[in-house]
Amino acid sequence: MSKYVKNLVAEHLRQRLHGVNDALLVNVVGIGAVANHQLRSELKKKNIHVMVVKNSLAARATKGTPLAPLFEGVTGNAAVCWGADDIVSLAKEITRIIKDGKFPPFAARGGVMDGQRLSDDQVVEVSKWPSRIEQLSMLAGQILSPGAKLVSQLTAVGGALASQIAQKGEGGEETPAEATAEAPAAAAEAPAAEAPAPAAEPPAA
């Protein structure tokens, strides 16, 4: 391959990987054409892109970018995987496919996250982390938990107060018949009002 062609290929790789900061390197050598198509279709459903690269050209294309450590010390051909919701989701999916054993000899060959090189074992460890969506779900639960507890406490107090008011209303009100029966007794017990003193007669003239 001439230098001119190599530069064209490197530029194409640079454009394809522009803006990609996290990725995994996997082995697809030895996978048949049909299985390769099935693998790519399965990954595409998860919004994961796959591109087979010659590592020397990929290293030239990614020089000075966060993906540069991905190709350090790697020889031969490999496939770059990127996409999904985040690097954790990507690692989960790649690890799942490897465990399924549907596409041998498909395997992880490392990766890069936040500019740091990941080994094969570290890719497996990353796959055990909570994904971005799972982290947001846990964070939302932690934020909403105090509010839900406060609402529950306020509701409990309000319910207890309403119950007390209802009980008071049922036991404290008098029926019209009871009020009529008690009225004469109350009148009899009340002291008689003193009659007003007679007015003084005017002196005789």
C-alpha cells in the first residue's frame, strides 16, 4: 500500500471516529460471513458501530485523540466498537455476546475510557458497573425518597386529625329530641329572676 493510499485510509478512519472518546477493541478474525452479518445486525440494534481496521493505520488516524491509547501495542487487524448509551452499556453488550458464545472467536481485546487504556479483564469489570441510565434511576430514587417520606408523614398527620374530627363530630352532637328533652330541666334548675322593686311614691303636697 502506497503512502498516498495509507493517508487516504487514515483520513477516512479519522472522520469515522471523530468525536468518539470511548471505544472497545474486539477480535472478529475467523468469524464466517453469515455469522459476521448476524453479529453486526445484533450490535446495530443496540446502536453499536463496528469497523475493522489495520491497527497501524488506526494508530496514525487517532494520534492526539482520546482513542490513541486503544491501539498502543496492538498488532494486526481488529475491530473497533463504539456507541450505545455509554462505555458501560457498550462493555455490557460486548461481554454478553462473548458469554453467549454465538460468534466464536469473538472476544474483547481491550478498550479506552476517558483516555485511559483498558485491559481485557478491565472491560469485564466495567461491564459490571451501573450504566448511565441505571445511575440516573438510582439518583432519581435518592432525590425523591425524602420527598415521598415527607408526604407520607404529612398525610398520616392529616388522616389522624380528620379521624379525630370525625369521631368528635359523631360523639359530641345532640339530636333535636335530646335537646328538647333537656330544655325544661334546664329551665327548672335556673334561679327565678328577682322582681323589680316598686317605684317610690312621690311625697304628699
